[in-house]
Amino acid sequence: MGRDTSGGDDPGQAFVAALGHTFANRDLLREALTHRSAVDRQRGRNIDLRHGNERLEFLGDRVLSLAVADLLIRRFPDESEGELARRHAALVRAETLADVARAIELGGRLTLADSEEATGGRHKPAILADACEAVIGALYRDGGLPAASAFVERYWLPRIEHDPKPPRDPKTALQEWAQGRGLPLPSYREVGREGPPHAPQFVMEVVVRGRTPAHGNGKTKREAERAAATAMLGALK
């Protein structure tokens, strides 16, 4: 069994208001809020939850990428593809998704197995990021691109406005920091993997001579390397 604080079929008025969309098919929202660890809890309902929220997460990842790209094109009509790409990478990464999930108090609405609950699953950045993508997927399935895009614009536009200049790639910034001090280039290596084989979370370590190694997680090794570089840059400040 698993613990569900979402009140069964009622996701909570405040949470629905945060999404900005009233679901015609509430099963989609229930699916988005069900972690794969708690699939057994939902058996017997007229809904296919063999994969928890992973299928909606898969869809939401693609919808988010499109919605953010469209938002950036409209907001920065004069920027180059490279500048837009750097903004896009920062906005769709797991850290940003987890931040949005916290802003809408998504963790408290999740259905988790007792084992995941006991290890602080409601606060794990990877679970929050994945669930946020699943919610975006559910919004798309229920209300189409307008519903999903409205949610993305509501929570991502303030982040875009907060950084008027395109962000620098963290790996490039860390490399320049090391070169400026006559140090060898940073080195990266995989130190672990988490999650199921079909959707792993990579854990990468970055080493800079004379500094404590830093680590980062991501759905790809490249994303995890960027997260590790970001962590290292934060430690250097």
C-alpha cells in the first residue's frame, strides 16, 4: 500500500487553481500524481496505471520543451539560436522542474508507496521533477496545448524575466575558470545510476584540481555533467 494525501478523487481546490485548469478527465490528474512505487494502490480503478506517471512524464517532457521554445521565440525575437538554446537548456532541466513543483506544492499531492514515503520521497528533486512533467503531460492530454502552454507560461515566464541575459553553459564557465587559473581542464566521470533501467538518472562527478569534487544528477550524462558543473561553480563562489 501507499500513502495518498491528495484526498482520493479530490486533488484540492488550491492545487487545481495552481494548475489553472479544471480537468474534464480527472483520471489523467490521478495518473500524473501516482508514483510508480504506488501502482498497486490504484488497482481496481477504471484507469491503467501499470506505469504510474511515467508515460505522462514522457509526454510532458516533450510538451514542456515545445512550450518553452515557443515562449522564448516570442519573448526574444532578436536572439540567435545559440542564445535561445542556452536559455532553453536551463529552463527544462530537472532543477527548474523541481522548483516549479515546490511552488505549486506538488509533493503533498503525490501518491507514494510507504517505502518511498519513509525515505522522504515527497521532497526528492527527481520525483518532483518527474511528477511536474507528468502534470504537464496530463494538462496536454485533457486541455490540449493551450492548457499546457498556459501553465508553462505562468510558472516559467517569471524565471525567464529574472535572467535578462542568456545563461552561460556551466561546463564552459567552469572550464574558463580553471584555465584562468592555470589548472588542468575539469574531468567528469559517471559515479552512479538511479531509477529503472528504461529511465535512468545518471550521477556524474566533476573534479577540478585542488577542489572538492561535485556531483550532479540528470536524465542524460550531459545533463548530469551540467548539474555537476553548476554545483562546482556554486562551491567556488
